[in-house]
Amino acid sequence: MDVAPAIVVISPVALKTAQKLSTVLDESLIHGFAKHGSKPNVDYQLSFSEPMDHLRSLFQSGTPIIGICAAGILIRALAPVLGDKRNEPPVIAVSEDGSSVVPLLGGHRGANALAHQIAEALQGHAAITTAGDTVFGVALDDPPEGWTLANPSDAKSVMAHMLAGDTVKLSGQADWLEAANLPVADDAELEIVVTEQPHDGHNGKLVFHPQTHVVGLGCSRGCSLEELDELLQKGLEEADISMGAVAAFASIDLKADEVAMNKLAVRYNKPFRLFTADELNEQKDRLQNPSDVVFAEVGCHGVSEGSALAGVGVSGELVLEKQKTANATVAIARAPVPVKHEKLGRARGRLHVIGIGPGQEAWRTPEASSWLAEADEVVGYGLYLDLVSSLIRGKQRHAFPLGAEEERVRFAFERAGQGHNVALVCSGDSGVYAMGALVFELLDRAQDNGGVSDAARRVEVASAPGISAMIALSNRIGAPLGHDFCAISLSDLLTPWETIQQRLEGAAIGDFVIGFYNPVSKRRRTQLAWAQEKLLEYRPENTPVILGSNIGRENELITTTTLKELQVDDVDMLTTVIVGCSQSRLGGNGQSLHFVYTPRGYAKRIDAPEKETETAT
């Protein structure tokens, strides 16, 4: 498992079992239920107030769940979000006394093995229900790390035949298969083949490949994916090696952002690992085709051969020396045992710019939760990091104060440039008055013109959307953004006040609903009052105004007033303000029903006289 499991406790009675379990599961954290607005009366490492939402958030982020509770709680919580069983994380139910351990989901994605580990630690019983594990002690559709099954769709058929009493022939050597309790017979019609070579399987034959090879790649900048892929296929064919026997693609770190190489890795679902020029130069004496020209260009004597050899280590050897086309090179090396790709060089760094919404767990997108769970390091304003603490506990956390936006973005870039998977956390939506624009502005600048380093420029950058404060507030109160609207920040820290005034007057003339961000600060108290006066020149005094703070979180406060009655002292720097247009309406009875909306013009249809229908005579 790449992500540490969450040990979820619903009742304090289960805490003792959870604590015992956490000592044997590295980096696991105890998540405990505490009623909304109250502090837990026991020492949980992390607390939550909405069990169903919390369980779904963990599951959708790919976090393995160990629920020390009734299995039904986990089933009811996760049923709405179940999808592809091949990509779902392990989910295990453990009785409060630890006597029973039941893997519910992800049996062949680590849940069965984890259940055995838990049962051993708690001296309980692992109730494994998958037939292959129970009868044969192995899951053929879930080979161990370093192995691939070439035809996974046929595993069910082969297992069914063996469970019905058929024997199987084992061709090739694999310790994990030989140690299993398979019904092996040399004359069997069913067959399991272990090979590094291409081999076709079918519903009576399974083919397993040990991932013992590393493919070294080199290319000119801008080389096409088709040219690189064609050379790769020719190389594999010449060396008689199956793609399934390839553990990883590798190259020099200067190629971290090479489009063709990255797309090739995605196309074949292979890790793309990177080495420095110095690391590749250590392979100089093992190269078949050392080049002084390459050394002068990038600082090592061979990229493709050097990368392949660096990937398989000192006990490996080249099995295909450098092959080349006009713009690409490929070499292949073999190790005597399956290669652990995560120990090769480093991965391409990632900078994920994540909008977490206003903070409520249920409003966070699955993509955002997944990226947070996958991150090695997390960067952001301290308050925002606290809002996602359930997903980042145990990770390296870098908190920055308000006002240090440029510092935090540069820091995140440079950490990613060193090969880390970095999450840059933003409240609301990362592209709305958040760090998204600054990320791409720094990326757009040359290094000698205020940009980031060359290494940082080669990282993968992606953004996850979030619910902005304005959108959240609108939904909480009704639909004030139901017609044309705009957003304006009243902060003059980066934008001249004269520019803000021009934009605000334009919005006033255009009769836009306006969402105000950064309406006031400790030192800045006059801008909102000026905006109020300007808007009163163009729209009625009773125009609805909505004030919202802590939207979707504990201590949420949403109030409505009018443009005339708006008081600046009721607003602070964390308040979002929505001012309606001339058509916005305050509705309801003021008690049980209270809402604000901006009509889109449907009244013309609703109030139109019905057309008379002619009756045929």
C-alpha cells in the first residue's frame, strides 16, 4: 500500500484495540468520532463529527480503511461510492475486541494480506472469503509486487476450474507460485506460464511476467511519441522481451518534462524514473556505446544505456545496447530478480494545486482528497492545512503565514523540483483569488526574470477545482447568483485602488450581482463603504446583501441585510459578501423559510397568457 491506513473508531470502547493495532501498522492514524462541536473525551489522533462523510472521503481518496466497528456501518457508508473494484482501497471491518477481522473490499488489492497482518497482531481470526486465498493460499489475479499477470481477465476462469477439481501445469519458476497450495500436475490441461518473453494466454492458461527489465530512453527535445514508441517496440521485439517484464522506463533528469517520454509511460502504465548526470556517469565503464558528444551536451556519456544500467543495479546487465532513430534512443537492461522501481533514481516531481472548498469534508472533491492522500509534502496557509488534517497527518507539512503567498508557491515548486509529490493547498477554488494564478505566473517567467529554477519548471503541474466561498454562500442562502454575476476583490495590496474602483463602477452600471472577496482588513476599512455608496447610485436601497463566514464549517454565520443597512463593522477579513442586483429578491416568511434569489427572466414565460388551442371541427 502506498497510502497509510486509517484506523477508524466509532465508539471509545474500541480505542484500546485501535491503539494496539496502530503500533504494528506503520504511519497509521487513529480517526475517532466526536459529536459535532464537541471535543473527544479520549485521545484520538484525529477526530471527525460526520462518520459517513468521513468514511466516504477516506475511501474516495484511496486511503485503506480499518473500521473497528460493525461491518454494516462501513457497508452503508461506502455503498453510494462503490465503483471499479480493481481500483478501490482495502476496507476491513474489525470487531471491537479484535477477535474477528473481515476484509470487505479490496481483497486483491492488499486487504487480504492486511487482514492477516491485523489478525496476527490482535490474535484474532482473519475471515478471508475469496475462494483462491482460502483454498490455494494465493490470489492469481493479484500477483506480488514485481510481477504482472498478462491476461487478468482469464484468472477467474482458471481459478474456477481448479476449484472444481482440475489440476494445473506450472511452466517456469516463481517461488511464490511454488509455495502456494496449487493442484500441480505435469499432464494438466490448465497451465500457468512464467516467462520474460511474450506469450499468449487464454481462459485455460495464465501468463505471469517477472518485472526484471528497465528500459532506458533518450530523445531530442520534442521527439514524437510515435517515433519513440516505434523504436521501443522494435527493441523489445529484438530482445524478445514482453512489455509485462518491464519494471520501469528511465532517463536523465533533464528529460523530466519530455512529453513523449511521459506519454509513453502513461500509455504502458510504467513508472518513469530519473537519474542525474552524475549518477549516469557512474555507469560509464559498463556502456557499450559511450559518447563524448553526449557528455558535452548533458554531462554523461550515455543516456539510454546509462539509465537502463542504473535501473537494474550492479548485478544487472545490458540485454539490448543502444538502438536509435533520428530523434530517439532505447536500451534495455535486465536484473536477476524483479526490480523495485520506487528505489530507482527519483520520480518526476508533481505540484498539485488543490482547492479544498470552504472546508467541509463533504464538499471536497474526490480528486482533491485523492491528491492530498497521495502527496509526500503539503504546503499552505496553516488554517487551510488544519481543515484537511484528516488526510495529511504524518506527511511533511510546511505552513506559511498570510502574506507569504509568493514564498509558499516558490517553496512548493522547488520541493517538487527535487522529485517530491507536493500538494499546494488553497481554500475555495485554487484558481479564484488563490495560488493558481501565481503558480502559472512564476512558471511563465524565465528563471532570470523572477521565475522558478529549471528543475522546478520540469515538474508536472495540475489543479483540482474546489467550491469557492461565493458559490458556497450562494447555495446556502438560495440562488443570488442565478443570473449574471461577477467577483471583485477589494484588497488594494496587489491591485491599485483606482483599478478596483473602475471595475466596481462597471459592475454597478452593468447591474451585475457582485461577490466581494477580501472586503476589509484590520487596516483597510473604507473600501467596502465606498462600494456601498457607489452601488446605491445604481440600485435600490432594499437590494439584498448576504454576509457569510465559516461557510460549511463549525460556527457558520450567514446573515442578510440590505444595501442601505449594510454595516462595515459587521464584516471582517474572512467574510464573503454578495450584493444582489436590482432584480434580486429576498423571499420566504422570515422564519422557517428564508432565501435570496436573482431571477433569470422566466417570469416572462410564467406570466404569459396561455395560447388558445384551436379545436378541429
